[in-house]
Amino acid sequence: MVKSLGADSVIDYTKDDFTKNGKQYDIIFDTVGKRLFSQYKNSLTKNGIYLSAVIDFRLFLQMIWTSLFGSKKAKSSATGMLPVQRRLEYFIDLKELLRMAKIKTVIDNCYPLLQVTEAHRYVEKGHKKGNVVITIN
Ligand SMILES: NC(=O)c1ccc[n+]([C@@H]2O[C@H](COP(=O)([O-])OP(=O)(O)OC[C@H]3O[C@@H](n4cnc5c(N)ncnc54)[C@H](OP(=O)(O)O)[C@@H]3O)[C@@H](O)[C@H]2O)c1
């Protein structure tokens, strides 16, 4: 599935630990936030950036620290924390990318509103592929 979205190569985290393959990367974009910046540091190139979609207090401190010291940086990005106007602009950009078929979406499952509890239970298992949709008729 990940290859069908455009990835050149894929590493299955249940079989291989990419932090132990000896390679270094300019950017590590952590979209699940299951590990710490310190665990990725050796896998970053000299001026590499660790970007996380999941922010917690420890990462917040590391972001401040790395903004002042060292060449490897920790950063985070949370769409939900952006001002409404900015989110609206992103939404319009996203709509355009979808219209041009430059972005592919993955829908794991759809649940009617009445089954929102089941939908939450499923998402909370932490293994959904793409998005779960609640349909409102
Ligand atoms: N910053 C933002 O704007 C933003 C926006 C949305 C969500 N988030 C946050 O991002 C996090 C992820 O959310 P999500 O919607 O993607 O749902 P999720 O349920 O946390 O992620 C599910 C996916 O993560 C994979 N996964 C689980 N453990 C993994 C690991 N140790 N290494 C690599 N992949 C792993 C699963 O693959 P398998 O099934 O193969 O295990 C599955 O494909 C949440 O903490 C959420 O709050 C942030």
C-alpha cells in the first residue's frame, strides 16, 4: 500500500529497525510518535531534521534545546494548532492537489454516525491504514 502511494522503498518496522541499518537521512518525519528524538539522532545526517506529528513535553524541550545547540534539529508540526485562516489555506491547497490527483487518500473503513463508538475502538487499536470516515446521512 505504501509503495502504491509513491514510496521508492519501504521498511517494515515489525521486521527491521531502520535506526540500526547504518544509513543516515536528511529528514526523518515521524507520523506516529512511538519513539524518542534521541533514538533517531544517529540516523540523521549532520544537519538532519527530525520532524514529528506528535508533540509531547519531552519533545518540546528537545525542540528548544536543539534550536539553540547542535546541528541536528527536532521540530514538530500540528495542523490543529495552526490559526483557522492558515488551516483554511491548507485546506484549499489540499482540495486542489486532490482535484489534480496529485495526492492519494486511503480510506480504511466507513462507519455510520450511530457506530461512532466502534469507530473509536477500532482507531484506538493503533493499526488503521489511512483514515476512518464517519458518514452522516
Ligand atoms: N500533527 C498533526 O497535525 C497530527 C494530525 C493527525 C494525527 N496526529 C497524531 O499522529 C499520531 C498518529 O495518528 P494516526 O492518525 O496516523 O493513527 P495511528 O493509529 O496512531 O497510526 C496507525 C498507523 O501507524 C502504524 N504504526 C503503529 N506503530 C508503529 C511504529 N512503532 N512504527 C511505525 N508505524 C507504526 C500502523 O501500522 P501497522 O498497522 O502496520 O502497525 C498504522 O498504519 C497520533 O498520535 C495523532 O494524534 C497529528
